[in-house]
Amino acid sequence: MRLLLVEDDLMIGEPLLDLLRAEGYAVDWVRDGEMADTALVSQNYDLLILDLGLPKADGMTVLKQLRGRKQTLPVLIATARDALEQRIAGLDAGADDYVLKPYEFHELLARIRALLRRAQGRAEPVYEHKGVAINPATREVSKDGREVVLSAREWAVLEPLLARPGIVLSRQQLEEKLYGWKDEISSNAVEVYIHGLRKKLGAELIQNVRGVGYRVPKE
């Protein structure tokens, strides 16, 4: 999954960036509202983590511009502005959740997982499909009850495919789940990770839709 982190405080942004990447997310980090808006126009994201007190354009402006373009990605506001009126205003402007600084990283991660589940139309915390089960909270994967160890990037390819069986994702869309702006993209990376997943979880789990991309077939 690819996230956009909008945070101007280095003391918060740097450790949070490291944490999110360690959890297997591809993350782009910007530090002002204008850069955030540019990123949201030019790149597809699965979730936005948005501070409100930003230079150049504040977080509320970014949020309103995002929703004004009818972009539906989940928005988690993470801010020190703790007045009730401000929280209400953020939610009414289109935010999906709100967490106050200083926050616990584990709580933030749980809120991110919940928002991603909701965006995928799922309520259950564990995804199961044709004997394969994945738990985004623990990163545990099993095949017919047997634990399977995946690399971080194999997980990043599998999760969006298994979350929405029947939906075809192109190679470019899967690359966007794997890499942030500063990451070097290997020309055949997606194919390599798909091959690894098929070896570990069964050749029939992920289908190649010729000329289009990849999908996990529906039951």
C-alpha cells in the first residue's frame, strides 16, 4: 500500500517515515500544503496522513481541495489541534479519522489498517481466499493452515490483490504499492514477486490477465 505523509515537523516525520516503511508501506513524505496538493494530483495513494498546521497551505485547505476533486482516498488527520470544534470541522470537511499528537505509534498503525480495510469494502481483520489467509495487523500469512513466510515486498504485492478478488491491477499499479519516490524500481520486480508468491502459495492463486495485469480470481 502507498501512503502520503504530510508533516512539517522533522522530529515527528522522520521516525514515522521509518516506522511506516518498516511496516511494509511505500511512503512519500512532503512538508508543506502546496507539495501535498501537487502529490495528490500527480500520484495515486491508498491513504493520506495529514497534519493541519502546515506552511504554504494548511491541512484544511489540502483536505478541501482533495475532496473538491472528488478524490476518495481515506484521510487520517494527525495533529496537535485538539479543540473539539477543529476536530468536528476536519471530519465534516471530509476526513475519515482523527488522531491527536502526541499519539502512540501502535494506535496510529491500527487506525491506518482500519481505514484501509474500510476503503477496500472489508470489515474483517483477516483476509481469507481459497485457503490463503493474511492478517495485516501481524503480517502473518498461512496456506491451508500452514504458516508461510513472505518478504516485505511479496506482502506488498499480495495484500492489494487478495483484498479485492476479481479486480485486475496493472504492473504499474502494483509498482506504486511497492515503491516511493526515492526508491529505484527494477524493470521486472513485479514479475519476480509474483513468481515468488506462486511458488509459496500455489500457482493458481494469482492469474496473469494478458496485456492488462494480475488478479486473484473470485471464488
